[in-house]
Amino acid sequence: MTALDFRPYFALLEQRDAAGALRHAMTLLDGGTDPVDVLLDVVAPAQEQVGVRWAQGAWTVAHEHAATAISESVAMAVGGRIPAPAAPLGHVILACAEREWHGLPARLVGFALQAAGWRTTFLGASTSPQQFARFLDDVDADAVAISCSVAASLPAARRLIDAAREAGLPVLVGGGAFGTDDTRARALGASGWAKDARAAAGVLATLAGVTRPGPRTAPGTPARTSTRRW
């Protein structure tokens, strides 16, 4: 299979051509390219270049926001081509650390996990730890994935990790803020770290399930033990 080239798509982002970017992605899909490959080999690297242009001062924040909005729309359209698993391996909650406004990477991870057989719920950018904890109390989840790209938001990421651990759920983390290995992730209490969206599915399959604490079970009944691996 010929490697995908993200540059034509990025050129459309440079031109802020939303219709053209969507048309390019749909053409790839109609030509038989897997949706996950379009997301991870076209949209993701193009979005990395958007960040580079902003960091270099070549693009303003407004330019970056415009390009990101296009990629978010394209990601939703492409992700819509990934069917929900008929018999999910489990339910994963995806969240971004508070003050982490880069939600697209976590969304891409969610689509990759969905393609790998997981049911996913994405909570969006900048998730409040308090609201996150309340949400986990209200849903039946098997694992949590947390994204953080800005080092200054790592303390907020830890609060999400703590909330997930208190709920008895394994926590997978990723994003530039965690560095290039699992050192920071382990120091913050995460169960595992993934370098990218494709690796996330593999790590998710290897982390052992945990027993949920008493408050999540009815009085007089055994605590639920998840036998799934992530």
C-alpha cells in the first residue's frame, strides 16, 4: 500500500478551504483508504504542522484556530465511517486535562479505539476534575484515557487520574506533556502511557482490569471485577 501524503490536505488547511479538505478526505475514503489511516496519517500530521506554523510565528492564533476547526469537522466526518462495535470490548471515557484546549488528539484516539472494538465517550477539551468524577459515578465505564499536550496542565491531568483511580478504573494517558516515555505517566499515577493513537489500542489491550470500590456496588453485593484488559 502506498504511504499516504498529508501535504495536499495541509495545503487546503493553509488556504482555509474547508470544503476542499472534506472533499479530499472523502475521496480517500471512497478510494478504499481505511478511515483510521485517513485520520492518523493525513489529518493528524497536517495538524502537527499547523502547530509548528503557530509556534514559529508564521501563523496567528486565528489562523491556527481556523485550520483546527476544519480538521475537527473533517475528523467527525471521517470518524462517522467507523462503525460502532456490535459487541464492544468495553467502554472507555476520553477526557482532556483542565485548561487543555487541544481536543482533536483525544478525539482521534477515540476513533482509533472505536475501530479496535471499544465503545468510547469523549468529554471534550478542558474537563473539570469535579465534573469528571461526578460523570464517572453516573456511567458504566471500564477504563479512562486522558490527553494532555501542555506541561502546565499536568497537575490538572493528575486530578483526573486521581478521580479515575478513586472510581477503580485503569487510566491510559498520552500527549506531548507526558514526554517520550512512561516516566511522567507513572509518576502521576497512570496505569499506562501511549505514544500515539495506534499505540493506545495496543496498550489498552494489555492493562489488567481492576476491582471497583464498594460505593459503585449495591449494598450486600460483591464489588464488580472487570475481566477485560485494556
